[in-house]
Amino acid sequence: MSQLTTQEFCISLSDLAAFLEISPPQAKAKAELALNKKIKSPWLVPEDVRTTLLAEGYKYPQKIISVQMLKGGVAKTTSVLNMGLRAAMYGARVLFIDLDQQANLSFALGVEDESLPVWVDIVEKKKSIEECVRFIEPHVDLIPSSLNNSVMDRVLMNSNRNWAQAVKVPLEKIRHRYDLILIDTAPALSATNTAVTIASDEVILPVNPDKFAMLGLEKNLLELADIKVDFDLQFNRKILFTKFDGRENTSHELLQKCIDSFADELMTGYIRTSSEVKNSVRSGKSLFAGKSPVKADYDLVTREVLGFA
Ligand SMILES: Nc1ncnc2c1ncn2[C@@H]1O[C@H](COP(=O)(O)OP(=O)(O)O)[C@@H](O)[C@H]1O
Ligand SMILES: [Mg+2]
């Protein structure tokens, strides 16, 4: 169990009301009707949100999404963490998979034990996928990573079995338990990331307003296009603009360039830069514990991911 506080895994009645575009007392009444019980706390646990939203006609997706970018520091881990936690607050059943051997996502979720089984153990048939799943909080599970995953590319390349299916096939066993499976990856064009792409229904590519970002994005898009053809895949590509700084020209120029070049693939929501995000992953805190304006940005992006926008 992680050390997450109530406001990091429960949505407030006022946030739920804002989402449903009604007043907090109306949201409370709707939840009480759906749950057939009195609500005393201003926070709703994920299971109760789920029941309420299902009664409202919302449908949860069944999606495997990976977040990839060959460039480091573009907010892959920050985005995976905050989209996943927010999705769980909206009642989605979320599985995080950490496939970066740096294991920042695992650390952020309070899992730091090098002896725990990781994905390479599944590939080597030392562990089942079920044995790798850790409970984090209601509606949030994690398959952690550690430095042990750093040999994964070599293991895949030396394997006699079909290495390209090394993420997809094990996931088939458990994917029905989750609405959203979010995979965090290392910044690389690697065999591991190819196997991740093959398992993905959607690949989200975060991009930052800096001069190397567009170069990285273009390279990554070409790689994904090749994988799509080579393996005859159907996945969607989405670009998520992060660290947008309204005071800087480069931010405006590069966002405009993304709008012009990738209109269909650019996510509607984008993430502003904020000093409060700086150490959020390292300190193991989700943004939803604080007051950062970026909270609202990840809220909108999460709704987009869930199809609740
Ligand atoms: N919106 C943001 N504003 C400011 N800093 C951010 C933002 N998003 C991420 N960061 C910071 O950027 C750094 C890299 O983020 P991280 O999510 O670890 O990237 P990646 O996983 O792509 O390497 C971290 O220090 C993180 O706190
Ligand atoms: Mg990372």
C-alpha cells in the first residue's frame, strides 16, 4: 500500500459536480441515489464514483495506453502517474506498468523493492503476470520495474519465442480486470518499446517546447509508422504537449507547429509548466494533493483519455 492521502485517490464532491456540470448538492443527491446510501464525507471513493457515473450513462474504456518518447525528461512518468491516479478517481480500474528500468513510476507509487518480480521475470517464465501485480490503493495496481529490467532487450533478442509479443500476450490474461492499462517506458527506440507498441491500443507521445523536442517527435513518429506497417497494427497515436510556458515565444511557436502539422493527432488538452510539478514524481506525491494549476490540465487530459470529455 502506498502512502497516498485521501485527496490523492478520492475525488471531491465539488470536483465531481464540476465534471457533471451541476452543483455539489445535486452531485451528492445523484451519488446517494445511485449508491442507495447517505454520503457523509466530501470525498468519494473510486468504487462509489464508478457506480454513480455508470448510473449517469458513462462507459469506461478498455484500453492499453503506452507513453513513449525517445527523449528523456518530457514528462512521460509525470503524465502516466497523474493520468492514472485521476482516472482511478473517476472510478476507472487502473493498472500501471513500469517498463523503465529507472523505475521512477514505481518509486512515485512507493514501490522501491529490488527483490520484487518485474516484467523480465515474466518474459523469462520465472514468474506469472499475476505474481508481478502489486496493490497500490483501491482501483490502482502496479507492475513495478527495477534495474533488473535493464537486461530485457537482450533477453528478448535471445529468445526463441516471438519477442514482439512479449508484452501483449502476458497482458491478455489480466487485461479484462482493468479499464485502463498505462505503460511507462524508457526513452529509447528499443525491442522492449516495440513490444510495448504492439501491445498498445494507443501511444501517447509527450512533447516539450524545446528545440530538440520536434526532432525527437519526428523520429519517434517515423519509428511508430514503421512498426505499424511491419507488424500490421491498428493503434492510435496521440501527441501530448507538456511544459507549455505561456510567457515564452518558443512555447507558442512549437504548439502552433504541432497544431499545423499534427492536427488530428494532437490531444485537445495540454499541460502547462509549473514549478510545483518539478519534484512531484521524485517525492512520491501526485499533483492532486497540491494546488498546482497543472492539476486542472491533467484532469482534462484524463477525461479525454477516458472518453469522458
Ligand atoms: N508540467 C510540468 N512543469 C514543470 N516541470 C515538469 C512538468 N512535468 C514534468 N516536469 C518535470 O520534468 C522532469 C522530467 O519529468 P518526467 O516525468 O520524469 O519525464 P520523463 O519520464 O519523460 O523522463 C521532472 O523533474 C518533472 O518533475
Ligand atoms: Mg520517466
